[in-house]
Amino acid sequence: MRILLASFWALPFAGGIWTYVKQIKSAWEQAGHEVEILAKHPDERSFYLVRQGDKLLRRSLRPRISRRVDRFYEEREISLEPVVRRFEIDRYSMETAALHFGIEHYDLLHAQDVISARALQRVKSAHTPLITTIHGALPKEFQLHGKIEDPSGPLWHYLLAQDFLGATAGDMTITPSRWLHTFYTEEVGVPNERLTVIPYGLDLAEFARQTESAPSATAPSDKKVLICPARFDRVKGHTDLLDALARLRERNSDFVCWLVGDGYLRSELEQRCEELNLREHVQFLGVRQDVPALLKQADIFVLPSLQDNLPFAVMEAQLAGKTVVTTDAGGLKEMIEHGKTGLLSPAGRSDLLFENLAQALTDETLSASLSRYAEEWGREKWALNRMVERTEEVYHQALHKFQKEGGKT
């Protein structure tokens, strides 16, 4: 069987979507299927097929598509916000790229977001199954970034409509968390029967192997190490973490916090560290390929997210047997039982995040218990084969539907 995995966002990319796509691709290839990926190139200049390397420059598409989009809405006297116009042009560009590369050659399409799902649905054969996995709630992220001031305004309604059309474009839509499932049923209005929850998974043996590799940073012998592996984005809540660390320094100064990752907020976060006098307690390690090995050296894992789905970083921390301190944002409540497998605080409450960090640092008996139960939970919950088997069931259901209807497989 020939399978096309599609993403509107750039791949490869340091994030959960790429981890998921790599795992799905590897699993299907090991099962004897042929798998290709259609996505934006990391340089954002083209759409491309990752395995074959074929590219289609976005600049070759945008002028003509822009004119058609502008004419369409002008004739209807509809004024588009710039972000809406950009989304419309980019979606039509992806549709054109899909036609250019020839998606009719694939037996099953698996989109990784609502935008690519809608694009593929509009140009695919009527007999080709389409599955969608949604990895986040874009309208919620726009709110956190301050791009939506009026939750009843046109941009919010456009994003909800985009989510609805994308989530209902295919034969079945997968959400990794119950939180995301609830968002799409209650706020977007997607029928419950169109959605199924399949949590992420990790290759436990491969992760264990990676923890044994030589790390790129060495933990100081005289300090406890906190680690926060997350891109520098508003939704990850780094500002709350720095505020909590400033309070922690006043009570307990024998710690260092490793910030692993990068992003547009880096200079702002570095400046905030200066303002809070955290230079000796916070280290910016940048993007690293050895996070499992770094986790092994750390004492406490912290993730101060304001919004999150089902972050792989938490899964890795649990499998590494670390004390997990995080928030109740999004699907995190499904990953952590407060006081048993980690410590939770309300998203956005740096004061309560500080209290949990202080408790994790000083109460060694509690930390040991949290770490032990977190690892047990992780090994039971996050085995990759569970995710792969359940996803395969969804694939077969979609293929069987088209077999019954006389479509191709």
C-alpha cells in the first residue's frame, strides 16, 4: 500500500508533529508499505516530497493564487484580515502542490492538521480514504499569542470554521488527548462519531538506548538540575518558569535550570533572566539532539505550559524516571496524577509553580515516589505499539469502507 503523510507545517521540525510523523512512517515501512511525506520545506520557500526531494516553489504559486483570492472576496464585498488572507492563499497553494505531485497514486492519505486535511479533501479522488490527526488547537494558540482580542470576532469564527471543515474533511479524525477531543466536539462542533482518541507513544527500547548516550552537557556535582525542553513560544509558559525560579532562588540557591530549545522568544527570555538576576541559575542549551541523555542527568523535569496537547517531553521525562512538575493545561491533566506521578499547578500561576518546584527540590521522599510511579505509568501507557495498532485499525476501517463501496484500495 502507498501512504501519503501530509503536513501544512514545515517538516522536519523540532516538535511533536515530526516525532509522530517519523514514528508512523517507520512503522508502516517496517510493515512493508511505501510511505511519502508532503510538507512545507524547513526553509518555508517550497512544498516538497521529503523522501523523493521534489520541490514546488511557493513563490511560483502565490501571485496567481493571490489575485484569484482577492478577486473572489472583492466581488462579494468581503474584507479579509491579513492572517485570513494568508491562510487562504497558503491552503490553495498546498492544494496546487498536491495536484502537482500527483496524490492520485496513493492508496491512503493521512493529514497532520486541519489545513492540509481540507486541502487534500478538495483535490483527492473520491475513492481515496483520508485520515486526519490533529496535534493542537490553533484558535486557542492565537488567543495566547494575543492575535485574537475579540473571541466573538471574525478571526475567531474563521479559525473555528477552518477547524470544523478540516476535522470533518476525511473519514476519521484522531486526537491524541481527550482535552483536544472535547475542544473539537464542544467548541468547534464536530460530531463525536467523527473523532477518536489515540494517545501518542514512544519506542521504549530506543528511548532507553538514547538515555545511555554521552550527553552534550554535564550536570554540576553541587547543584540540583531542573530541565525544561520546550520551544521558546508563548504557549510553553517560560516567563512563568523564570518568575518561579526567581522566587526559588530566594529560598534555595543550589539549583540550575537547563532550558533546552530555541525560538522567537529567546532574546526576551535572556533579558528576563538578567532582570531577575538568574544568570547563575539558568542555562540556555539551545536545540539539542540528546534530550534523553540530558534527562538522565537531571533531577526534576519542569514544563510550565499555558496550553499543550500531549507533549512528548512529558512522556520522555516519565520514562526517564524523573520528578515531573508541570501545569494543568490541555491534555497534561491526562498524563499526570497530582501527588502520585507528578505535581500539577494551574496554568499561568507562577506562584504555585514555584511552590511545587520548592517541594520537589526539598522533599526527597516525595520526589523518589513521584519518579517511581511516573516511570511505571509511562511504561504502561506510552508503548509505541499501542498507538501504532490503534492507528492501523483506523486505517483498515477507512479502507474497508471504500472496499464495500467499490472504491480502490
